[in-house]
Amino acid sequence: MAVGLDFGALADYVPVFVKGVGVTVELTVVGGTLGISLGVTCAWVKTQGPKLLRPVVSLYVELIRNTPFLIQLFFIFFGLPSIGVSMGEMEAAILAMVINLGAYACEIIRAGIEATPRGQFEAGASLAMSRFQTFRHVVLRPALQRIWPALTSQLVIVMFGSAVCSQIAVEDITFAANFIQSRNFRAFEAYIVATLLYLALAILLRQGMRLLGTALFPRRRAAR
Amino acid sequence: MTTFTTWDIVRNLLLATQWTILLSLVAFVGGGVAALLALLARTSQNRAARRLAVFYIELFQGTPLLMQLFLFFFGLSLVGVNVPPWLAAALALILWTGAFLAEIWRGCVEAIPRGQWEASSSLAMSYFEQMRHVVLPQALRIAVPPTVGFSVQVVKATALTSIIGFVELSKASTMITNATFQPFVVYGFAALIYFALCWPLSKSSQLLERKLNVAHRNH
């Protein structure tokens, strides 16, 4: 058997990869935005919100953090239709990513909120702000700034996890590689290209989050 | 037509869970050895060894595990070795686990005060003697909670090996679903089994962290 790499064989399939990159970016951006929003909400409930809701959020966080993403995805895509909730593969994939990221982001953001000095809450209260106003205008932004690097890493992990969505026929980068290798049997080449695409996307995502960070948190705060 | 009771489903899922546990153990122990080697290279005086370790760690942390599984599965066949799914799964998981544990442990080694290194080198200890007798015993103590915590990631990561055809809990769930047409029940139980495996590990990691922190404060 002749052994050799032939990346030329992939030339015809460039559009397939381009589409795949688009879908992976869409999953990451939509899933990431909604997931972080869910995480902020859950972190608010766990630190400031109604006491009744706290055990519910804790249960959600523990359930998600201790089960594999693949099973969560299959449960949503294959399991939920049998109780009457069915959705397309893209919706299922995004829902799974949001639920997954929401749980991790909740714990990360909560750590950021809990690191807020007491004085900040007291200062907010002394200005006659409600607890929610204090959270929204005083606490949240510095808390996010504190944990921004951890949140970025988690987002990269979630993007890598999105490779699994190819299993429910979401046409992302992994799906593209699977498709190509089933056509021309150049599996190794296809997966190397896919891996490099993920690597490049991860670098871009980190840069993007850094830029977003500097835009969101313009003032460099002195170290306490 | 055969009918399946819930007990049939659970029993078969539990049978498959053995393979999830075995693969997790293999990945964790093998990954531990790989991490130790990478750690020694990463913290050594030799520049080439350091670079190689950084490259290995960045490569496996910077790409999706699923891609690594595919590359092992198809890549080794390319050089003429016929790789069964379990071998590709074990190899990829060992190297993936090793890359993460190496970075976790490096943090622990670097948390050891410089004075400890200087003191031991003033006693004419070689690098390996310093590591073996002075640094690692202390680093081990702080390394326990994050290492136990990471084992949860390893157990969850084994689910991905179902995609290259290794039959463990996730693959078994898909197969049982195809036979019973009860995805809600099957995946629900699969999730509960994973939870039962992972949650005690998560909790003990948290408890250990708190316990070791208290000890630290009292010293």
C-alpha cells in the first residue's frame, strides 16, 4: 500500500470546509452569547436572587457539569421529541451549547461576583440603589472583568465541544471532514485540515475576546 | 416484537458502564505517566526538552479531542497499522489527559517557593533528586484537589470515543435506543449514570480543596 499524504485531493472540497467554518462560527457566537447571558442570570440568582430559586440553579449546574456534552445533545435532539418537544438539528445544537455553557459560566461568573469587596455593595446601597441596580451598575462589570480570561478559556472549550454537533448532522467543520473522507477516503488529510481550522478559530476567538474585553472594560483598574 | 422493560435498559447500560470506567482508568493512569514525563521536560534545564513539552501541551490543549480521536483512528491506519477503536481511543485519551495534567501539575510545582530549590541544590542534589525528595512531595499535596477535579473531565471525555466506534456507555445508549425506540428513557438513564460517576469526584475535589486550605492556613 502506498503511504503518502495528498492534500491536493481536498482542493475540490474547499467550499465544504468554508461552509463548515461558517456553521462552527455561528454555533460559537450564538451559543456563546446566549450561554454567557444564561450564566450571568444564574450567577445573579445564586448570589443575589430569590432564595427559593437557588437550589434549582445549583441542581442545574451540577447536573450539566457532571454529564458529557454528547449525552446532553442526544437527550435534547433524540430524547425530547418523544415527549413532544422537537426541533431542528441547528436549534438542538445551539440549545445544548447554551445550556452547557450556561452552567460553567454561572460558576465562573459567581466567583467573580463573590470577589467583589463588601464596600461596593454598601456604596451602592448608600446611593439608594436597589439590590438589582447595585448588581447591574456597580458589581457586574468589574466581576466580568475579573473572570474574563477564565470565561474566554471556557468559550474555547465549548467551541471545541461543538465538534460533537456533527453527530446530529449539523454541518460544521467536523461534518465537512466526515463528508469529505467518505467521498475520497483521504481521512487523515481531511481531519488534519479540520484540526488546523479549529486551531486557527481558537486563536481568533481568543483575540476577539481580548478585543471585546478592552472595549467592555475601558478603564485599567489599579491592582488592589 | 420483543418488548424491553426499563430494567433491561438499565442493566445493559450498566454493563456498558464497565467500559467507560475501564477506559477512564486507563486514560487517567496513562495520562498521569505522560503528564509526569511532560512535567519533567517542561521544568527541566534543557531548552529543547522544554520546547518539546510546550509544543505537546499546546497541541493537545489547543485542538478538539474529537479531532485527536479521528487522527489517531485514521492516521495510524495510514501507516499500515490496523487500529481497533479501543486502541485509538486509549492512545488519544492518554495523550489528551497528559497534556492537561502536565499543566495543572506545573502550576503546583511552581507554587513551591524558590528557596526550596536553592536549599536542595546547595545540598548538591541533582535535578531528579530535588524533584524526587524535595519538590514533588510538597507539590503533590496541592495537586490532589485539581487532579481529582480533572478526573471528572476524563470520565466525560470517554463519551467521545463512542463516535469512533468504541462501545462504552454512550455508544451503548445509541445502540439500545435503536433497538427500543425510547431515547428519552435511555439517554436520561445514561446521563444519570454519568452523573453518579462524576458527582462524587466533583464533590470530593471541592471537599479536599477546603480541607487542604485549612491545613495550609494553620501552618
